[in-house]
Amino acid sequence: MAESSKNRWAGLLIGPVMIFLALSAIWKNETRFDYHLAAKEALVIPAATYAVPGHNLALTGPMDQGLTLVGEYVDSFTGYLMVRRSAEIYAWSEDEDDEGNVTWSRKWMSGVENNSRNSGITQQLSSRRFMPDEYQVGDLRIRSELMEFVDPVRGIGSGELEVVHRSLEPRGEYLYWSKGGSNQIGDERVTYRGVPVPPIATYFGHFDGEYGVADTSEMRSGWVNEIIQDSGVLHHLVAGEREYALATMQAHIRTVKWIVRGVASAVVLIGFLIFFSTMLGFLYGIPLIGDIARFGVWILSISFTLPLVLLTMLLGYFVANPLALAVVSAPIVVGVVLLRQRNRATQRVIYHDLESRYGTALQKSDLRELEFIELAQLAFADNHLDPSEEKFLRRWATKQGWDDARFTQLLTRAKQEQSEQSSAVHGEEHLRNLVRLALADGHLSQSELSAIERAAKRMGYEHTKVARLTQEVQQLAMG
């Protein structure tokens, strides 16, 4: 029981943490550095002699197809801009469910998992990235530090490599280090993938007066940026002429952004599932109710995930693209301004009309009293004020800050002014006058609209009747 309670508390914590981190990743992804745009804006030069120190540049030129990188477990790599070595070890993995049940499995992993069965197992092969100290595109020398690549990588078969590590042997795409047999605990392996040297490449980066170097003016830090591959650096070596290279960069950043969106959205959903499942876990054992609870967890999780993810993406996009925000906002702002001007003009006409009708200058408090009287007269239409109507009128009066004496005084006044007989036409005129009074202060509030619709419903009208009367009043006011 203690273990179960501990897992529940962990679920209540892990879920929100996953949600927060995933939403952070989505936000940073939408506001990430656009290296494609930065590359597009770089100064295009035909040769290094035209480069301007302290400025970004774009230069296209031939590359040495025989570029050789010094290996470590192998002799060398020829014809690659960059080679990435990935190391794995065959070891025990421990999984524990919510009830504390442990499941053991053996599998290849990038590092030794810290558990009791892996005691004494150490990994000796390591992952690494190989690059030269510098590249050369045409007559431009380029430092390799912080270099970014967007071209596809390809696997390097073990048969293409000259192995110098005495314990490694080629096996398909891997170099294996067997510790007593095939796929035994402690066995290790490495695989290689690289970016081939293109015959023609375009470099986008910064010129320091002698070399092409990384433009770090927008450099990003933090492990979230590292996970979503947002370095903030312009220092790219891309295959092909400039336009082709730019197209490759654009396609790459779009792909990365959509991958992050998809993965992060899935993590948000999983976070909500963990959180709500933990909260509703005690219901799962109850027949029928348990099934409903499971279904409800999915509905709740999806209902929270979709708006949160979409809102985060939208806000992030507009922060990163203020011009797009301006384009979207401009017609909305113009529409709101025009609507406010129209409402103010309508208000002035209706207000002057009411002043002429009642023969006095009307304050806001006067308008509220007249609205109350109209509502009360509608309630008295059948010469009877039932308890529900009185309760409604009292609640309306309370919102205006009136005491019981004021309420009774206005109710008596309404009853005195009520005609002895009511007709449909008379009732409709009451509604129309209510709309006029509500619009006279320039704003038809939700509470006023609810009161008018309630009165209309009591008279047998649908809410569309109120909408139609409101439109008529506004149209007449505007001539």
C-alpha cells in the first residue's frame, strides 16, 4: 500500500512536469532561430577576397573529395564532412509498473542502466563526432568549430572501414566487441554515419577577417534548446549551389519543427494521461465505473492537450513573427474601432430619443430604474407576480445596489403604471423599450441581455425575437 501511495504521488508530480517541459519545448520551437532566413540574408560573394570582416557571407565553391578524417577505432574516413560514431552496450533493463512489479529485459542501449543486475558492467566504447580542424570551399578557409549540417547522413558499412581496434570485428553495419558470444551481457558495438563531401557546396556563416566562423549573435543555451536542436548559430556547410542549399535548409528546419511539434504534443498528452490516471486510479477497480473512468481520462487529456498545444504554438509563432501578428490584428482592430464608433453613434441617437420621450436628462441610474420598471411591468402582464418573478426582480435590484425600500418603491411604481390590459403588441413594445434602455449607455451587457431574454421567454418569444428587436432598434437609430 505504501508503494502504491508513493507511485501515486510520483504520478501527480511527473505528469505536470512532463506537460511543462513539453510546452516549453513547443514554445522554444516556435521561437527558434531561423537559420534559413539568416542564410538567405547573408552577403553573397564570389570569392573570399570579397568577404567583409564582421559580416555574414554566403559563398559557393568546389570541395576536396579526398577530405580525410582521422579515426579512432578505425584508421580513417575519406570523403566525409563529418562522421558520427554511436556506441551501444548489451545490458539489463529494469522496468517497474505502478503496482511495484519488476520486469527484467536484455537489450542494446547507449549507456549502462544503473540497476543491481548491471553491477560490474562497464562500457568502454564511446560515441563521438569526427570533423577536421577546418574546411575549404573555393578559396575560403572555414573553421569547423560549431559547424552545422542539414544534408542527409548515410550509414558507413563496416566493410568500408579499416579496423585498428584489436577487439572489434565487422558484422554488417556494426563493429562488434563480443565478450563471450553473440549478444551476451556486456557486449558492445559501434556504428558510423556520415555526411559525404559534395563536389560543390555553399557555406553560410561569419567572416572574422581570415576564416569563415560561426555567427553566434543569436546563440541559444539550455538543455531544452539542445534537445530541439536549436543552437542559434549560423555556420552551415550545405551541398549544392546557393539556391539549392537554401531549399535544403528550409526543408530541414520545417521538418525539425514538425517533428518537435508532434513529439512534444504527444508528451503533453501523456503527461495529462499520467496525471488524470493517477487522480482517478482508485475508480479503476469498480465495475463499469472503471471503464467510464478510463474513457474519461482520455477525453479529459485530449480536451486539455489540444487547446494548450495550439495556444502555445500560436503565441510562439506570433512572437517570432510580429509582422504576421500585425497582418492578422490590423483588420480585427479596425473592425473593433468601427464597431465602437457605430455603437457610440447608436447610443447617442437612442439616448436623445429617450430624453425626448421622458422629458428629462437621464443619468445611468435613471436608465437602470426605467429598465427595472419595464421588466416589472412585463412580470405584471397577467396582473400577478409569482415568486420566481419576484426572486428574479430582487436579484436584478441587488446587482444595482438597491435596498429593500428602493426595490419596493420601484415595484409599486411599476404596478401603478401598468396598463389594466396587456396585448402582444404592448408586450413587444415593452421589449423594444427594454432594448432601447439597455443600449442607451452604449453597451448591452450579458446580464441585461439575459434579463431581456427571460422576459421575452415568459411572453412566449424565442431568443431570436430579442436579436431581431435589437437589430431593428439599432437600424432605426442609424436612420
